[in-house]
Amino acid sequence: MLYLINGRAALIPWIIFLMGFVIGALGAGMPGATIVGILAFPLARAAGIPALASAMAANAGTVVGINNPWTGQSGIVIQNLIANAGQMPERAVRYSMGVFLSRLAMNILIVFVIFIATKSYKAKKMHVDRPKDFEPVQKKTFRLLITCSAVIVVCVTLGMLFPESEICQTLSAIGQPQIVMTFGAIIAMLMKVGPADKAVKALPVNTVLMISGFTMMMSVAQNAGLVDALAHVMSGNIPDVLLKPMFLVVAGCMSFFCSGTGVVFPLLFPIALPLSQATGINPGAIIVCMTAGSMLSSLSPFSTGGAMMLAGCPDQEAQDKMSNQLIAVAVTALLSGAVLAFLGFFDLFAL
């Protein structure tokens, strides 16, 4: 990609963004930001691009990639949480698409602001050698990933376009990422494109168990009436116009130190529907605001996103400097998001 832009260094942050998106969409999860960072930081440094601009581009691209509702790790989790914890299975795909589009818009905006603030547009042109061709095993892996992703997108899209068709609904159920990618992993193992034992050890078992545990806890809370009671208290004591900004800030404060998909969303998603029924606010807008706040504060070095950005930076001096910068960026982004929520910006993505 860098070779194709003929060494125009000012475009490097956007190339890093695209790299992060592709790696995230192919299932890397947030560690994809670290993978991209390790590749991008030395290149960006040589081109005179500040570390913060590289880190934000890698993080933003990865966040957008992992939040697509078809192949993205977080996108699938969010869709399942909406369907289960939020008791809205018929709206899960639509709302998760709204979350994805809102994150796409926000992250492009964040990268653009950092791009201007760090004066990355002044970077000079640099020489980039022609990359080597893919090796045979890389070609096999790439074709397999593209095929699996295409199957998922086609099946899910058919299910959305033809809700009355039994065949399309069956295809949509079979074409879920969990099923298709499992078969893809088995095929990859049979093709011996990589060491299967290392792949199995890399599975995020702790994250899966944590999300499952919180989902079960929230199911118990729903049956006990806790969620409805909490929604009633909030809807009766807080002006409706402040509910969406408040949810954004609450989710953001929680995500400042913990995982959004693992902790924040299972706790807050079940409140969206009863609160919507009590206030008349679109539950999709509430969910988008929750996820927006979580994403914005995750830029802090204490949360997943910020930690992954720092982990991808090989320069200790740059890491130390960037830690303070990330705190400032996270706080500023969260406050700006609250203002945007108050002005109704996130309502645009309440599909």
C-alpha cells in the first residue's frame, strides 16, 4: 500500500488506518492495533510522522474493522449482546450496523483532528522499495479469508434483504461468522497454512468466559427486575434531553479502566429497551451513545485501546510521552462526544 502511494509520507496515517481496518476485519481483534503499530511506528518515525498520529491511526482503523457486524470480533459480540442481554433479537443486526457506522464516522474524525493537530500533513516524501510477491502459503491464507468473509457477507445480506424467504433466513443462520470461520479454521488446519497448536493457544478464552459470565449475570438481573427498576429510576429523575449524553459519559467513565464488550455493554444494554419504553427515545440511539462513550474513553492508556497502542510502540521514550497525550485525548474526546450526543449527532446512526 505504501509502495502504491509512491512514498507520499503525508498519507501514511491513512494507510495505517486502512491496514488496521483490514487486519481488524479479518478477526485480529484489538491486538490488531499492536500488530499494525509494530509495522507502522518505525516507518512513520522515519517519515517524520509523530508517534501519536501513528498510534491513533492504527487504533482507529482496528476499532472500525473489529466492529463490523459480519466478521469483526467486537461487532459480533455487540450484535449478540443486543439480541440477548438487550432482549432485542429482531433489531440486533440493525442496531449493530448503527454502532459500526457511528464508529466509522467518529474514528475518521479523530484521525483527521490528530492528523491536523500533529501537522502530519507536512511530512516529506520518502523512498519505498517494491514489496515482494506473496508466498504460496500467504496466497492460500488470503484466498481462504476472503472466501469466508464473502460467504458471511452474502448470507447475512440475503437474510436482511429477504426477511420473508425461508431459504434466505436459513442461509443467514448458517452463514454466521461463528460457523463459517470455524469451518475456515478447520480448512486452514488441513491445508497446514500455519501451526494449529499455536492458533489454539491464542484463543481469547478468558475474554469469552468473562463475556459469557457477565451475560448470565445480566440475565439473572433481568429476571429479578433490577434492570427495569434502574431504568424507571433514571427515566423519572433525569430530563429526557440529558439521557443520551449521560449514558455516553457513564459508559465512558466505566470503559476508562475496563473493557467495553466484556464489562460495560453487558451491564448497560439491558437498560436500553425499558428506558426507551419509558421515555420514547429510540433504543438504537441509546445503544449507539453507550458504545460511543466506551470507545472514546478506551483511548486512555488504562483501557484496552490505549494499552494496545502503547504495546505497539517499540520506543520507550515515545511510549512515556504518548501515555500523557492519550489521557488528554480520551478526556477531550469523551467530553466532545457528550456535546455531540446532546446535539443529536448520534441519532443519525439510530437505524
